[in-house]
Amino acid sequence: MIERIAEAVKKALLPELEKLSARMDRMEGRLEELSHRLGDLNDQLIAMRTEPSARIDQTNARLDQTNARLDKVHSDLIGRIDELRRELTQRQDVLSARMDEIARDLTKLHEALVRREDYERLREQVQELERKIAELTR
């Protein structure tokens, strides 16, 4: 019974975790793409060292803009990741509370079943004793 409950909880929680993981993968991919672009710009800067200073200044300005965009994307990603972590923690707390409640209910059911089994066993023993007494009184 507990295994079925655990399986049901897994079925409920795993798709959510997979969605969140996919979102984080996409965010990391975007950040990696921007990092590659920055690397390309840096390579261009190195290649242009022999060109006039104005061209280098333009490239530096583009690099600064790219860095600013990367910083913003990084900050946004950190904020989103923190938000997702908070959401997951809240969901986990709710699920944990529900699982605790289910475990308590299962324990009560188990105790009731054990008492019923004891009752049935005692009832059978009483019937057996009554049968033996009836045989002795004949």
C-alpha cells in the first residue's frame, strides 16, 4: 500500500521536476550561446590588434554591451532558478505533509486490521472451546 502511494507521489512529482530541469537546461543553453558569442568577439578583438585604435574601441564597446547583456541574463537566470527552487521546496513540503498524513492513516488501518485478525482468531478459539465443551457434556 505504501509502495503504491510512493509510486503515485513519484508520478506526480517527477513530471514537474523534469519540466523544471528542461527549463533550466534551456536557460543554460542560452547562457552558453551568449558566452560563445562573447568568445567570438574576443577572438575578433585579438585578430584586429593591428587595425586602427578606433576599430578596437568599437569592438570594446560591443564587448561591453555584450558583457552587460550577459550580466543581465545571468542575473535573470539566477532569479528564475531561485524562484523555481522556492516553488519546488513549497511543493515538496506539501507532498511531505500529505505523505505523513497518509502514513498515519495507513498505520491506523494496519492497527485496525491487526485487531480484527486477533478478534477473528479469538472467536475461532471460543467456537472451538464451545464445540469441545458440547462434546464433553454429551
